[in-house]
Amino acid sequence: MTPADKPAAALDPVIHPITRLSICGLLASGAEWVEFAALRDAAGISDSLLSKQTRFLEEAGYVEVRKGAVGRRPRTWFRLTPGGRKAFQGHVAWLQQAARVSPEGAGGDAAAPAPRALAES
């Protein structure tokens, strides 16, 4: 990844809620398409909650949904869009930066760069 390709570190309010963060993390972990039941089980959430959260991510343009069938059984698969992957990477980068920032006097690395959103406040 070149510096121009690297996403800017930013806290993303679409991804930030823990359920959506875990869904994006699971989708970003390698597989091209992830089946509904596998994503539901890995995230440890109900069918209805997965449906609601993936619809929210889909409407934001972060997740692509593919519907089909295996035999006679309907199936749904999900994957991150390129924009969703970039937003997730930027969100994770922001969290990593925030984890490196320590309160003054706590013995942390005072030279660690502050996340953009924290530095602006």
C-alpha cells in the first residue's frame, strides 16, 4: 500500500458501534464473500440484528449483499466494498493512534501523535 492509498485515520460514526465494527472486522479478515450464517455465528448476534446492521452498512455503501440459493435453500452473502474497506482501515488506524495516546503524566510516550479528531478538540 502506497502512502496515497493509505486511508486517513478518522473515527467513522457508521462503523463505530461495536456490532458494526465487529461485522466490518469479520468481513475484512480475508474471505471475499461471507455467508449470512457464518457472519452471524462469528459475530455472536441474532439474525434480526445482523440483518439490521448489514442493511445500515449497505445503505452507507460499505457492504455489498449478494442473494442466491444453494440447492433449494436461499442464501445471502456479504463483502466489504472498496469504500467500506478503506473506511474500516481508517477507523482502525484512528483507534490504534488513540491507543498510543496517553494522558499527560501517566508515564506514556508524550511524543506519540494524537489522532486527528482528538488533536482538533
